Amino acid sequence: MRIVFPEGSGSVQKPEDLLPVKKLGTVDYYEKPPESKVDLIQRLRDADVVFLDYSVMDAEVIAACPKLKFICFFGIGYGNCIDVAAATKHGVRVSYTPGYGATAVAEYTVGLMLALTRHIAASYYSLKHGEWLSAKFQGTDLKGKTLGIAGLGPIGADVARLGAGLGMRLLGWTRTATPERAQHGLRLVTLEEVFADADVITIHLSLNAQTERLISRALLGKMKPTAYLINTSRAKLVDNEALAEILQQKRIAGAALDVHEDEPAPMNYLLASLPNVLVTPHIAYNSKEAGENMLRIAYATLDAFLKGEQLHVVNPV
């Protein structure tokens, strides 16, 4: 069995991390990403198993891999990288690694909340450039403010726990509202109420046909002029054109974005150029512990596949 990591993985933090799969067969571990689709196909042509980080395996790539039987995507957003319909057509099972980094993303979200409301990044940049403008960077306390959480899965639930620890009032919306989702004093409300009433709104939804651009111009228009928006989930959940307009017009206080329409973000990225926006390069998930969890879950999906079982399978073939 040939097992291929076509662009390495941040989850593999030391050589010993590959030992469990080396016991199963030949492992091709590439440190650098492929230079092109042709290069990717060359790396994957003889693979039986692929552990995929962020390269795109479209229908053409999958069709060029006649031995392929199993793909595990490192992360949650497999639909951005894998043509699942093509994989199904060719009898290739696809799995992913849910739940690996809820703590990492939740803690990072709170970090963005603090950085945004206390101007940490802007004041750091100012001081690094020789300025001393302490009076300029007056912040806002989070204690007593209202935190609105869109999405109450594992990440949103952990953000609620951390927000309660800061002394914030909690509003939340989820498509599957149950009493169990209303933890830490959180009050379940409509999505419109979240956007109209919260001082800080954070998005924790999966991206699919039902949620794409769910955070619409109309919803963004309900936000308070003093409110902040945080997105550590997926860029396409939000009407980012409308968000940019609202931020340019200073109709809300600011936004912190860890996810972007194009990744890597282009040099002329409008949202990154706005003074009331904090952007980071999609790193909310990236903690040592989350990486260890991701690799453990990924290996478990392969183990289940080899036993004829299913774990975190997208397309049971």
C-alpha cells in the first residue's frame, strides 16, 4: 500500500509521527506543495491512500489515480479541496477530521475579540513605527457586553464558555435549537436578533449550500454602529462585498477576519487595507494540540477503513 502526503502537513510535527502509517506500507511525504496540477498528479498517480492538506483533488486529478481507494482530508472544509462526486464515481472513500480543533479556534476567537476591541495589533504596529499614541487607542471592555454567536457546534459552544468567563451576556443562534445548546447562560434567539442586539458577533458555521452568504447585506445592516464582527469559519458564509462597504462607511466599529475569499489573500486585498479590520492568515485552528488531535483522528479514519468500518466518512462507497 502506498500512502501519500502530497504537500506534507502541519499536523506532522516530528518524523516519529509518520511511524503508524509506515507500518502499513510505503509512505511518500512531500515537504513542499506541488508546483502545479501536473506535479500533484505525478505525486498521487500510484497512491492507494492520500492524506490531503490543501491541494485540490478535482475530477481530473482523481481520474488520474487508478489505484486510489481512500482520501482523508486534514480539517473540516473538504468540499473546498475534494470533488466528492468524482471520488464516489471512482469508488474512492473520503473522510475528514471533525472536532480536532474546537478549543484552538475558540481561544483564538477570544484573542481576536480582545485584539480588536483593545486595538492590540494597531497599537503594536504604531509603536513599532516609532509612534507613542496611547491616547489614540482607547478600547472597550468586554465585561457586561453582549456576545452573539452564530453557530453552536463544538466551537461555538466553547466560545460561549469563554465569553461567560469574561462576564459577557450571551446570545446564540443555531439551526438545531435545543435546550442543551443553551449553556453558560446563553439565550437562544433568531439570527436577526443576534445581529441586531450583540456588541460582538462571532461566526461558527459550516459552509454548505444552505449557509453560503447566509450572513447577508441585510443581516450586516442590522448591526450596531459600535458592534464588531469576527469570522474564523469560512469567508463564503458572509457577503464580503457588503461587509467591505459597511466597514468603509464606518457603519460598524470593525471586523476581525481569519478566513478570506482567496487564500493566500492577494496583495490588493481590500479588507486588509481598511483601518478598522484585523486580518490574519487562516491560523485559528493551528495549535500544537489541535495538530496532534487532527493527526490522531486522520489515522483513526484510515484504520477504520482498513477494518471495513466507517469513521467520519463523507461518501460511504
